[in-house]
Amino acid sequence: MDSEADFIINERQRIQAEYKRRGREVSHDRYAPWQPAEMLMREERKRVAAKMLHRAGVFPWRNSSCLEVGYGSLGWLGDLITWGVLEHNLSGIELDQDRAQLAHDILPTADLRTGDATALPWEDNSFHLVIASTVFTSVLNGDVRRLMAAEITRVLKPGGALLWYDFAMNNPANPNVRRVGREELHQLFPQLKGKVRSVTLAPPLARLVAPSSWTMAVLLEAVPLLRTHLLAVLVK
């Protein structure tokens, strides 16, 4: 087994171990859709993403082929359905088998697969839209990140777009994640061009403020220094 295979396998095993740890130690309610902070963050990123995709001329329609890398138990696939994309035009790759099964139960006719994104099982130029949302920051190995980025670029159609959402600030309390800033984002996807915006009120602050004052949370969310994530639409 060569060194490339070794570092991919090691990173995959580390991530899977972290999934199990979080499953044991983090309450499922923390990210539940009824939590005010989750409502705030999800609504904002979906609204901004829709606007950016439309302005770039790449908003997905019913027959658009769409892939989500790291779709979890549903990810953005549900949002794509609400935007009108037909279920059989949705595809996904997910490392965790349990979460993948949950998504498959919800979207049984979508092409949802289990695996990692260093070797995507689709042909070149397959998708109008690829989504990578809070995926790359879970990958600590820079070479694995670059392989994933190259695969995403490969499967995008010319004129297709990457919808990116991930955090750009490190969490000192969690050494199992690492930020992706604007510079690294552009280095990962040198063939793609487009807009990048800062979004999302810092989650600890959102969880503190949103339950008691939605209006205050929205006002704080408008302050650029309090935003922790990047949302990008990058076109091939």
C-alpha cells in the first residue's frame, strides 16, 4: 500500500472516530431544527445562497444534476427539493453509513452513496451544481483536502458551480476541525471563479441570543466581525 493510500485511510479513520465521539458526547438537540439558533443560521445561509446562485446565473432547476459532498442525514438535499430540483437528479457521497441511511430513507430515489470524496464515483463533467457544506473543515490533512477539491472540480460541468459553506475561524475548543479561509478556498479551487461572502452569526453567540431575542440576533448577524463562516458560489 503506497503512502498516498495510507494518508487517505488514516484521515478517513480519524474522521470516523470523531463522528462516533460526537455521537456519544454531543446532544442531538444541539443542532435540532427547532432550536432558534439553528433556525437563524439555516434560514440565512439558504436565503443568501439562493440569491448568490441566481445572480451568478447558476440557480438549480428541476432537471439540474446536483451533488452534495458530505450530505449527512439530509444536508442541503432537502433545500434543493424545495427549490424544485427533482429527487432523481440528486446525488450525494457521505462517509458515515448511519447518517447516509437516514438520508436514503427520506430520498429513496436519489443517488446517495457511502464513501469519501477523494475519488468520486461519477464521470467527469457530471453535475450542474456541487455542494460542499461544513465538510472540508473536518479534514485536517491538506493533501486530502486538495484531492477532494480536485474531484469536485472534475465532476463539475463547464459552467457548473460549487456552492461552498464552511467556517473560516478556528474553534479553540475543538482540535478536530480546521478553518478554511478565503485564500485557501481559492487555492483549493483555482479553476473556479466567483463570489465569496461572510455569513452566519458566531454559533455560540447565536445560541445565547436567538432564544430570547430573534431581532437582536438578526441585528448582530449583520455585523461582519461577528460572522464566522464563508458562503461562496464558484463557477467552472
